[in-house]
Amino acid sequence: MVQRRLPNPRDLMPLMRFKKPQLNAKRRRLQSALTIYDLRTIAKRRTPQAAFDYTDGAAEAEISLARARQAFEDIEFTPSILRDVSRLDTGWDVLGKRVELPFGIAPTGFTRMMQTEGEIAGAGAAAAAGIPFALSTMGTTTIEDVAAQGARSWFQLYMWKDRDRSMQLVDRAAKAGFDTLLVTVDVPVAGARLRDVRNGMTIPPTLTPRTVINAIPRPEWWINFLTTEPLAFASIDRWSGTVAQLLDSMFDPTVTFDDLAWIKEQWPGKLVVKGVQSLADAQKLAGMGVDGITLSNHGGRQLDRAPIPFHLLPDVVREVGTDTEVHLDTGIMSGADIVASVALGARFTMVGRAYLYGLMAGGREGVDRAIEILATQIARTMRLLGVNSLEELEPGHVRQLQRLVPRP
């Protein structure tokens, strides 16, 4: 027979702890987000469909993006046991300067359309975390205002048909203290982003019965949009067409390696070429003496069925990694993805959507939360692998499992 008795409150108190209620609604929802996917769910609830889909979507059938994310899921870690991991260092030098985490915020266009704090929130959060912030040519905050946030700042350049105007932006970035130029080379024309076409995505947003209905449960976004500074760009004054029309009217499809060499001569800081998708191009760029290359298919937003950057990483690092830094973006949704990239030789990674999901979920605090989630996952994964520093990560810690194998 089980002997029963009335519980003594003094015995129960050490076993029970009531959670202190969080009265701030924003902090409550951000604290509930444990992953970047959780932030995405919150962002989708709070952002009109056209703006959310511009962030979330990719080109055509969105196969490139799906494959990039699947590639990170198709890995197997190999941990080492019985290692002292009480001390951990998640930072190292990238392009000659210390970063506290092996990732930074990628350049994103039209950012204040996602959430009114835009690039200011991203740059401020990056400064607090000790990581770089990259401003897009199509950013919605001025070069000088981003520099004022105190983050290590990089400027992402699209070469326009108007070369003089492009280089005026480069000069402004240099004068403002930006130390790295990211030359993006995978946008000779705009990709076919079908979600934007279906949503009638324009700059500024087109008000139709559908968009009005979609906005009704999202009043905070519209209040912020209508009561703050009008949406403007660091590079152009106004635009009243679709995003694809804007890109096609501005970007120069004639840019070649010779143009890149000319840009390199003009820029006084570090130069990284973003959008590299083949080993041959990586080798040619390394031979030109660029400081870094970023393996990227533009987040799947340009050529659908493009190469998977994470799959290219080991070969590119083996061939050019001693001559130039190899960076990576596209598909990163967790700190484990970042650790796997570093283990396979990436010196640095960049996150775009992960940052924007946080921004849409809660402005600056949402970006802080996104960085915190990734940093926590990086630290935990490193400890579980049995390493104390990024330098200790090596290819033996990661196995890329094969799902897509080319036919002979």
C-alpha cells in the first residue's frame, strides 16, 4: 500500500518556481522565439504579405533556396568527447580585424519596408554584438547614418549603368569610415521573383483592396510606415515602379572582370566579391588579388537551380583558401549552419533573412534576439563538438551527406 499524506507547502516550495510574468508584449513574444524559424513565424503575423514575401521569397520555383537550406540539414557532425570546453572563444580576425562571432549582417535592400527601424536597428545590433553590418546599395538609410551607429561597416556595391553615380556612393562610404567593399556580381538582370509579381510589389506599396484587407490585422506596421520618414534610398530619391523594373533600369549587364579591376583600384579598403558560384571564378578572383570572395547565389533570388554555396565550399577553400578569405551566405538559419561552414573552411558567413525575420518580429530588439539565438547555438554546438575556439574547428567535424549527386 502506498502511504499518502497532505503535501507540506514548505516541502513543495524548493521544487516549484513560478515564472515572473513579462508585461511587455514585444519582449514576451521575442522571448518565446527559440529559433530563427520562430522569429519567422512572428514576422509573418506582423508584416503585410507583400513586404514579408519580398524578404521570404526567392526566384521562380524557389528551388535554389530550398536546396541551400537542405544542404545544411544534410550534414552529420562528428564530436570529440572528454574535452575541457569551459572556456570558449567564438571570435577571430576577419579581413584584418576582430569579430566577436563568425557571422555578420548581410546587405538587404528596401529594409525599412520590412520594419520602420530598418538598417538603424541592424547596425545598432551589430555594433552591440561586435560583428560587421553591410549596407546595400538599395538600402533605405544613408551611408552616414549607418556609420553613426558605431558598427564595423561594409558597403555593398551594385555597378550601375551610371558609373559616376556608383563611384560617388563608394567615395561616400570610404569617407564615412566603411572598411570593406562588397562588390555583388550576380545581378546582371533581376531574377524572376514571382511572389513579388503576384503581390504587385512596388516601391512604395501599391494600395489595392487586397493589400488593405491584408493590412487590417497588422495596424502597427501601417502606423509606423505612415507616421515616420517617407521611404527613401541611400542611392536614389524615389521610385514608383516594381522592384524588378527598378533593378533592370539601374544595373549594368556589361560589367566584366576588367570593371572589377578598375573598382579595386579606386577603393582604399578591403574588397570582397559577392556572388561567386564556381571554382573557376573563385580561382580567377584570387589571382586578381581580391581580399575575399563570398560564395553565394543571392539567397536563391537570382538564378533558380543555382549551385549550392555550402557544397562548393570545401573545393574552393582547398584551391584558393590560402590566397584569399572565403566567406559564405545563402540558406543559413541556425548557429549550427555557421559552425559547419567554419569547420569546412569559411572564414566568415553572412545572414540576411535571419536578421530580417528578427527585424520584422520586433525592430531593434528583434534583431538583438536573432543575433542572440545564433550566438547561443554557435556556442552550444562548439562545446558539444569538443572545441574551445573557431581555430579548432576542422573538416573532420562535419560530413556532408549526399542527396543531390550529379549523374556521370
